[in-house]
Amino acid sequence: MIRKSTLFLISFLMVLFTVEAQETKEEKAERMEWFKDAKLGIFVHYGIYAVNGIDESWSFFNGYISHEDYMNQLNGFHASNFDAERWAKLFKNAGAKYSVITTKHHDGVALWDSETDHYKVTKHTPAKKDLITPFVNELRKNDLKVGLYYSLIDWSYPDYPAFTRDSVRYSKNPERWSRFVDFYFEQLDELSSTFNPDLYWFDGDWEHSADEWRSKQVREKLFSYKEGVIINSRLNEYGDYMTPEQGVPVAQPENPYWELCLTMNDSWGYQHNDHNYKTPYQLLRTFVDCISKGGNLLLDVGPMQDGTIPEPQIEILDEFGRWTSKHSEAIYGTRAGLPEGHFNGPSALSKDHKTLYLYLDYTPESPISVRGIKGKVENVRLLGKKTGIDYRYNQEQANLMVNIPSEACDPAITVVAVDFADQVKPGETEANQAMEDFSKLAENQAWNKKHLPLMGKVKPGISTQHFAGNSLLSEDENILYLILDGKPNGPLMIKGLHNKINRIWVVGNATKLSHQILGKLYWSEVPGIAYIPVPESVLDPEATVIAVLLDGPVDLYTEEGQVIESN
């Protein structure tokens, strides 16, 4: 696993500039616009690994199963219920604008009728059919962009050097390597000439250099078939956009084009025993985080070997469809939202920067506040509702206060649209308003008596990039206090917390709370996301304080460079 440092980012941008010397920034923006606007894509990991329900390719590479036994799954792959039309309609109804399917994973099994002499489902499985052609056709019928995942690595090909973690076929043999490169170039020619994809999603570039992969020639080859094709970052330094995996970036990435690839449970392909699904709320909340930082979410589904998409995954896609259809204005074509300090939560801007979208993952008890916004507010709306909203805008102080009727809130995430006469212009504001807001709370004697003696002296808390709300810290920074206004629609979310959480309780009534860490990958230094469910019964009508006892002074992950890895 490689952690991307600032030095790598600079190198990446320098090489990318050299590669695209013939393409201006404006020309690239035009080529990338559909991707930038799309926001939601569906990743499909489909292959023989679904037969036994084991890790795709990695199972034999890591020695969990022999290569022979892994490849025996070819005999059980029937794809008897594969229905490309149903898949495409399901993805479109979820609100996706594109989909990426695994044409070939690291195991080398092609899902299309390749003319190369290698494994393919049309010849080596009982399915006996091309799965990519009908899927691509159905995507286009439903106006979805076509993305093809292709593994540069092929651990089953006899002329590829690597085989398993503990064995290789050869170390230096230019003749054999050249034969492998010719093979994979031929497969790319087939994919481009047959399917003319809008996007290539490469994987596995870490095993060889750009020169060895001939990445520059790959890029030129793909562009010779389609000038507007988009390529992900996993072609060494010859891609167009970043692909952080499993963990939403804490800070907005420097690259304006990026996409978070994310599983619904803990697996990319279908695994019979993986029932550890994230809730629709957790996934929607992550989706909103991506939108607010100007990126996309590529949400993964893993069909069973027969082509059936598991019911829990369908339920998640259905909830996405409900939310995206209601809030489409605040999703597609939007751009990254306000800098930190203006609003305690995710936000986004319309493409013309005249409408500000505020995402609320809770039902507020008091007016929400937007600080330091210069301009003339013309209207404030609640998306998906005709309910009028009361608001006050102090143009001199550049502060907006909005009352949200609780009965009008969305069960997952409510979206408020603020329309301006001209482009939104964020002014200067304090990055953390928690102390000021806390002082106002402390003026309430009853609330003061219940909370302050139990908290002691406090200082400003953590960034809203880590917790979308007010927070405070104890003087020794060992206790993080999360201050809640209203009722959360789902568990609280803390991102980038390196510390171990020793205990969580509700200040004032001592109710102990549990927590869950999701998205922590063993090969990544980036922390997982801490989720804290808060039952309605413990909420304070004024403001609830949740105490999070850490194993030492608060330690947060703040690096803007992202981590990538194969999936």
C-alpha cells in the first residue's frame, strides 16, 4: 500500500501536464464536463469469484486458495439470470449517470468474447455468452455513460511475470514481457473497437512502471479510438482523475476531478457470508460528502454468479433513487461548496454559483446559520417541498438564519436551496464557531447546570471537515465533545480520527453509547469513519452533548493527498 504524499501529488501534476501538453485546461474541462456533472456512478464487480463467494483474484494471489481451485469456479459460472436490461434500469432509477463493469479482473477471465487466446466466459464457463455487449447496449439505451474496468495485471496469463505473492514466473525476460504487452494491447483494441467506451477504469498499475506498461502509448491508443475518452488515475501518471477508495477524502482533493469508489458492504464481488451492509443513510451521507467536495461516488454492486443482484443492494439503490429524484437540482451539475467556517455541514453550489445548497443530516430544533456570505438573497427554498421557509438575512453582517419546519424534513438528508441575485461570494469567517455558540447555550441556567460542571474547562474543537457540527475539546484534548442541535437522522460521523475511542456517553445523564468503525483498510494509514448512534430518548431539547473519550490527545488525519489501491 502506498500513501500518496504531497511530493507525489506535485510529481503527478507535473507529469500529467507534460502528457497533456496538447490539451489546454479549458479543453480538458470540456472533455471532463459530463464526468464532473454526473456525481453518481455504479461499479459492477462480476466474475467467477461469485461462485464460491471469495475475494476476486486476491484469493489465490494471497494463498488462501490454490490457483487451480480458484479457476475451478469457471465450471460453476452460469449467469443464468443475467438481465442487462434490468441492471441498467435499476442503476438509472437509482440516479446514476454512468456505470463501470469489470471486463477482466486480475484473474484474467474476460467477460466479453475476446479473440485472444486466454480465459473467457464465452468459452470456458457454462454461461457461454458475452456479458459486456448486452450491458453496454442497455446502458446506452438508458442514456448512461459506459465505463469499462480493465486490469493491467493478469496473474493467470503465462507470459505475465507475477503469479502469486510467493512465486513469480520470471524476473527479467524482455521477450516474454513483450508478448504479454502485445496481448493486453490486443484486448484493449478489442474493447475500444467493439464498445467505444466513454471511460476506462484501469487497475493494477503498481506492479510495473509507466515505461514497462507503455502507459503513454496506451493513452494514445485509446484516444485514437475516441478523442473524448476519460481515463482514471491507475495508468501510472497518465490518467485524468483521482480514485480514492473506500474512504471519502477529509479535505477537498487538489485535483478537480475525482471519484470515490465504495462498497455497500465489505466486499467488491458477491460473497455469500458478507452481510455487513452500510445503511442507506450512511451511504447517502457519504454521497453528499462527495458532492460537497466536487467529486463523484462510484457505488459498487456485486451480483451473484447467476447475475441476480442481492436484495439488500437493490434496497440501497431504491433509497438512492428516492433521494436523488427528490433532490436532483442539488446533485447533478453542482460544484464544490463553501469553505470551512461558513456552515456546519456539507454544501454545494450550482454551476453558475448563484444557488447555494445546504445538506442537513438532522432535524434542527433551532434556526440553521450560514455565516460570512456576501450578496443579495432572493429566495430560500426546501427542495422536494412546497412548504414556505422563514429566513432572516443580515446583509451587513453577511449572516443568514433559516427556520426549517421539522415536519418538512427529509428522513435522510434535507436540502435547503438559497438563491442569490449574483454569484455567491464567501467572505471571511472564523473556522470554528463552537465557542461562541457554546457561550450562548451556557446562558441558559438549566442547561448550564446540567452540563457545565460535568465538562469543566473546554477549548475549541475539531474542524467541520472531521465532524459536521459544533465540537469542543477538554483542556487536555482527551475528550471530544460533540454538540447536537436537534435530532440526528442517523449515526453521528467522525472522519479522520486516528485515536482509539475508549468510551462514549451523553453528558448530563451518563448514558453510554456504542460506536462502529467503517472503511478502515489494513493497507491504508487513513482512519476509518467512526459512527455513533444516538437514540432519540437521550436528546436534550436545547442541545445534546456527546462526550467521546480518546486514548490520548486528539489526533486527526489531515493530509489532502488520497490513498489508492486495487479492488
